[in-house]
Amino acid sequence: MSQIWLAGNRRLGINFCNKFLKVASEKLRSCLPFAVVGSNLLKEEGGKKIRYREYPWGVVEVENMAHNDFIPLRDMVVRTNLIDMIDVTRSVHYENFRLRQMDKLPKHALDKDPFTQMEEDRRKKENELAEKKKSFEKLDIRERDLKQEIDLRKAELERLKQEIEDLRRGSIGDSKTSLSMTNENSGKSSPTDKIKKKSGTLGLFNRN
């Protein structure tokens, strides 16, 4: 008895669903052609936020089925015809896309699957990008090395300039020292010269 009762309820449920879908379809058909209005404006009315669009002739409430056919259109597209849309997309649009992609392939690649060819092309482009990235990294390393070499050369040049400047200052100081010593020697007589002068003077006295 329980199985008979369940079977009867299932039949009633199926009939009820069919009647409901028929009523819903008739209700959707009565809205054709759909007049859809959208808006980002919100107003609060009776503690509830309402999306609306204002026109010179009046105000349209976006989510009010008496004003706007967006909800019936959404129900028809998403709830009623979504499965059909998926089937048509898969069996018609996708097949057309696949055929177009196959027509774009070269003749020697027709024996390959188009998506396999697309995957190979993608990998080829990724490899090319990787090679370019490596070459750019090598250029960056070379640029850093050249910059370091230039900095070293600049430091060496500055060191040589400083050494030349020190040599110039040292030569000028040595020349000044030698000149001062020469002047001092010319102004002072040695002890030997004094003895010679003294003996010459004594000789003159002895002659007389």
C-alpha cells in the first residue's frame, strides 16, 4: 500500500509540475515583448530600499513586475531556458567555434587536434617569453657589471689625481727647502775660512 501511495503522489507531483510550468510559461508569454529598465538609484520607502528610474512622465520601479519586465525575463532565461541555452551553446556555438579554429590552422597541421595545436602554440609563446626574460636578465647583469667597472675606473682615476697632486706639492716643498739652505750657507762662513783669514792677518804683522 505504501508503494502505491508513493507512486500516486509522484504522479500527482509530476502533473502538478507540468501544470505549474504551463501556467508559468503562459505568464511569461503574456509579458512579451519584454520592456526592461535598469537603474542604480535607490530610495527608501516604507523601511525598504527600492531601485527606481525617474522619467519626465513618472517613476519606474525596477523590481516591480507591474512596472518592469526584468524579473520575468530573468526567470525565462535562467530558470526555464537555461538548460536549452547550455545545450545550444555546446552543440552549436562551440562546434562553430571549433570549426573556425580548425580553418585557421595551416594545412600541414590539419591532422592534429586543434586544441592540441593551440596548446603547442601557447607553450611555444611561453618558451619565447622565457628566453626573452633570460636575455633581459643577462643584459641587466651586464649593465650592473659595466657600472661597477666604471665606478672602479673613476675611483682609480681619482686616486691617480691625488697622487699627482701630492707629488706636485712635495716637489714644490723640496725646492723651497733647498733654496732656504743655500741662502743660509751663503750668509754664514765655515770655521776653516775663519782660520785662514786669521793666519793671513798674523802673517802681515810678522813681516813688519
